[in-house]
Amino acid sequence: MSEKNTPVSHNDEIDLLQLFRSFGDFIVRIFSGFFNLILKILLFSLKKWVYLLLAVILGVIGSFLLTKTQESIYYSSLVLKSNAVPNQEMISYINRLENLTSRANYPILANLLGISREDAEKINAIQAYWFIDKNKDGIVDGSDMDNRFLADTNVNKVGWKFGIKAIVTDPAVFNKITSGIIYYVSSNNYFNRMNKLRLDNLKEIIMQTGKEVEKLDSLQKKEYYMLEDAARLREGQLVFTNDPEIQLFHEDLLTLVKDKQRSQKELTIHSEIISLLENFVITQKPTNNIMFYVRKLVPVFIGLAYLLALFITYRKRIVAEIRK
């Protein structure tokens, strides 16, 4: 039986070795083909350098003309904390303004923000966005300005702050957008009721926590000074014993004090519907400068130059294929 199985095992080893060789040859062909393709593109680019140079020059000239003819735009963002309602509700409410800016409905936009129509017409876009925690470690890893991670279950949305990005044609409008957002949110009756309820609850928590702190502190002192077996005399020696309840009172007391301080901080610092954490960074340099357009136009012109060069080089073959 063993003599019959030996050649079969040997053939299996040969087939497996041949399989690995074939796979290795396949990988080599892929890398070789990729390398040859890159080499051909480089050689073709060197031969047609005039086309590429002309494309870059046209792209730079076009970018310069756009900076002179297009209205300057400025971009910045601010960071807010929603106190009265969850971020989802606040972001959805603020993003209603984006619908107005996209439709150029400036009269209503001016009315909602409490600014003049002239200032409203200088606002190109207002959009709220989430901050994200990619590693789910409680640390903010970035912002989701383009809404790329909304459906990503591997990414957590940061719940304690959110951002608003704005695009304007006059940097002086940024400060008016800040006050306008606060005015817009503060005009919402539902948000006002929710915030009043939150403040009332915080005051109640502070008051009740204060009472509990006093009771626990008094009980701890009573246990410490009046417990009969805290110190007793045994056989002519003074022996001290530790009562575990005293340590327990101490930990509970610290927990209550921290809770009270946390509520007082929330009541004092974040008493409004929203809190401004970071304001707009105002810059006098427009976003759509010449480099902004160069990064967009030059690749387009280079792509067109490649297509033109390919057509001129292989025009006879292309025409022949079309006529078939």
C-alpha cells in the first residue's frame, strides 16, 4: 500500500511546486507590465514635452485670469457646543440655512440671522458638520466636513461639540454670522424650553447634592468621633481599629462633591442654548487665490494635452479603426 501511495504523493508535490511557479510568474508579469507602462508614459511625455509645457502655461494663465475675474471668497469655521438638545437636532436645524444660501433666498436668511440683506448676500454657504472619533478611544480625530463618515459604523460621532463652516465674499461678515447663529438658535421656542428645563434640573441637582454632602459629612464625623470601638483599651494597651464604613463615606463624599462641581460648571459656563468654543479665524487672504485655480486647471489641461498628443501621434490608426 505504501509503495502505491508514494508516486501519487510525489506527483502532488510536483503539481504544488508548479502552481507556485505559475503564480510567481504571474506576479512577475504584472509588475513587469506595470513598469513597462510607466516607462512608456515617461518616454511619451519626454517626446511630447512641448504639449505638456503648453498645457502648464495655459493652466497658469487661465488661473491668473480667473483670480482677476471671479469674486474673492473666504472660508473659515467655528466650533460650538449644543447644551439644550443633542447635536443631531442642532445640526439639522442649522443646516436649514444651507438650503437658503444654495437657493439665494437672502431675505429669509437675513431675517433668521438678524442681519441686513446686504450682509446676507455676502454669504455663499453655511453648513454644520460632525467631529469624528475614528479609533473609538474618546479622542477627536478630525472633522467630517464632507459627510463621508455618516454611515460608517466603525467611526463614532463626537457628541459634545460640532462645527459650522462658512464661505463668504467679505471676511467682515464672519463675526456677523457668529452672532447671527446665536440669534437664530435663541429664537427657537423649543430650544428655549429645553434649555430652561435643563437649567432647572441642574439647580435641583446642585441643591439636592449639597444636602446629601452635608448629611454624609455629618454622618462621617459622627462615625469618626463617636464610634465606641474606634479606640478601645485592651490589656493595658491602646489599640486603634479601622472602621471600613469611614473610608466608604469618604469616597462617596468625594463623588458627590465632584458631581456638584460638574453641575455648577455646566450651569455657570454653559448656561445658554449653545456655547461658542472656537470662533471663526478671519483672514484677509481669499481662498480662491491663483494656486487654488492652478491645482484645478493645470491637471485638466495636462490631460487634454495628453489626449491631443495621442490623437496626433496615432491619428491614422484611429481614423482607420473608425472607418472599419
